[in-house]
Amino acid sequence: MHVNVSFVSPHYRQEKEDVKHHEYSLVYETKLERDQDGNLIGYNTKLFKINRMEEISTQCSSTKLGKVAFFQCLEKMERVRSFWEERISEPEPGTEDKEGGSLWNANSQRLLEERSSAADDCPAPPAPFDHRIVSAKKGVVNSYYEVNRNEVLGGGRFGQVHKCEEKATGLKLAAKIIKARGAKEKEEVKNEINVMNQLNHTNLIQLYDAFESKNDIVLVMEYVDGGELFDRIIDDNYNLTEMDTILFTKQICQGIQYMHQMYILHLDLKPENILCVNRTAYQIKIIDFGLARRYKPREKLKVNFGTPEFLAPEVVNYDFVSFPTDMWSVGVIAYMLLSGLSPFLGDDDNETLNNILACSWDFENEEFQDVSEEAKDFLSKLLIKEKSWRMSATSALKHPWLSDHKLHCGLHKQVENC
């Protein structure tokens, strides 16, 4: 079977002569297996992705266009995959055994299981622009961007985030308007800009532009429209499975692994600071680097900020922080995704902080009744008071809960049988 999908990337709003045509092919190659007598005993199917591009103009970055367009085409690829699974599950003429059943070998079954999770486990799409080094311009954001003040995407202690559009290109972006009147406040925002300038990863939101005025600084960033991960946790109509949690947690760890490789601590990880790329997919991007700090091992870093529920014990104790501090927060988020419960939340902030210091948590709630032992082991290796004993982001990605394909196939089957 050979299926072609053709499209033009919408991210580049160039003149007609600047547009490029992209064609992606999904090729399924089936090899029949026969015994010595020529009888059909099964077949293996392999999936090949062929990326072909015709350049109508050379004025755009073909690499970036190809990457962006590929991920935007995943929905079409998924429909093709579903169609082919339906076709391949039907017995071909001559492949029935004497009892009338279809002949399948272990490899064929494994291939379908792998294919069932391939679209869900694909990386988050890159930003629709190349990574850039940004410095705050003196000027008004409205000179270059149409900021929709009526469409608020989010907000917090800093101010509000609005949807916006670049006037010159029509590129859809997000404008984070931060109140910064004093020199100290402005310096804190510029620290956020400096941090984002060093972060070039698909699971970390990207900075596009920045403007400084008398009363505020505006950060113009990559826009995604899937809402906060927190919304999925509290949505009674959304059935968050363990496999969903694995996909989310894996990407969080990938983003944090990159940050730690760059010697940067996030220090404010929570579901509100994780955005979904769209309303139905499982790709995420980590946001809000306002509290992030560069980690210098020789300069012992202490912080006294953050959201109580997600604070690591060393932050509560005003002790030195390091990479494991972020991993504690990853553990809290994973616990919440698996159960819908906050492991340390008390009736007030003082009780919450005392629960954290006591490292008081368990799996006794009925919400953990059907959770895998691998998931529980994963949490047990993160929610540890002694930070040196916690898994690193790299170790977390190697943990069976995030890496064991056989486990993931079993969890997929559980969902399908529900």
C-alpha cells in the first residue's frame, strides 16, 4: 500500500512565488512468509516515511518548513494509519487456516501494537520560527503586533498573556505582558529573557520578541492553543489514562533534561506551567521561566519562592537547591496526573508545607488501585526528602515506566478493553 499526503505549510505567509510544495509518503511494505512447502504462515509489515520536497523558490528555510509541515500533517498520517490497520486486520484471500482463522505471527501483532501508539508518542511540534536571541527593544509592541486585549490566554502574578499577530507576517503568537515599573522588576524579567535565549527545545516554549516600556515588558512567544495541563486534570469529562500520563511525564522529563544539560533550573514546575499543543493531542510545552535560575555548582543557590503544593523540601527549609529540586516537582505532577489528587495539599499553606517536610504521602487512595507497580516505583524514586537520592531527568527517562514498550502495549490494551 502506498499513500501520498501533499500540502503547503501555512506558517510562512510569503508571496505566491515564495511558497514551497511538500509531499510526504507513507509506504507500507508487506512481506509474505511461507514454509518449505509454499504455504503462507504469516506476514510482516514495515512502515517507511519518505520526505520529498519540490522547491518552487529557495527564499525560505526548507529544513524548518519540512519540520513544521511534517508535524502539522500528523493528523492526516493518523487517519491513514487507522485505515491501514483496519485493512490489515482483515484476512487476505488465501491466508485463512483450516479452522478459518487468520494467520498472524508475533512480529505482525507487535507491529500493530507499536503503530497504535506511534502517533501519540511523537515529539511536540517545533516553533514556527527559528530559535533566536532576543533583547528587549525600547518601544511599543503595538507598532509591530496586533495584540488582542480581549482574548486572555492566561495570567498570574506577572500580569496577563494575550493572543497576538505579527503585522508583517500574520504569524500567530502570544504576548505576555509583565508589570515591571522598578529597576529590580525589570531586571527579573530580563533574567527570564536571558534564560529563554538559551533554551532551544520542542518541549520548551520559544521566545520570539520583547519590548520594554515605562511600566511593563512584553514577551512575544510561541503560541499553542491546547490550554493548561491542569485543565485536563480537573476536567471530569476527560478520561486521563495511565498511558496518557506516561506520554505527558516523558515529555516533561525531556524538557527538564534539556534545561539541566544547559545548567538551568526551572524552579516553578506545576500543571499550570505546562501547555498542551492542542485540545486532543498529548504533546506539551513547558512555560513560565520567570523563576528559573542558572545553576552554578560552586555558588550555592537558595530560593524562597514557588507554589506551596509543588515545593521541594529543600526549598521549604531554605536549603541549597539543584537539579533534583525540579525532579521533586515532576514527581508531584505525575502523582496528580495518575490520581487527580495533590499528594501534600493541606487545609492551608502551613499544613501543606509541613506535609512536604514530613514527606507524608502514600498510595492508599482508591485512585491508585489500578495504577501499575512501575508507576508507583517511579513516584517512589522522585518523592524522596533527601534530594541526592532522587532520579535525575535522564534516569527518569530510562525508568521502565517511561521506557518499557511491553508495559506500554499492555496499558494500551487495557484502555481498548474498557
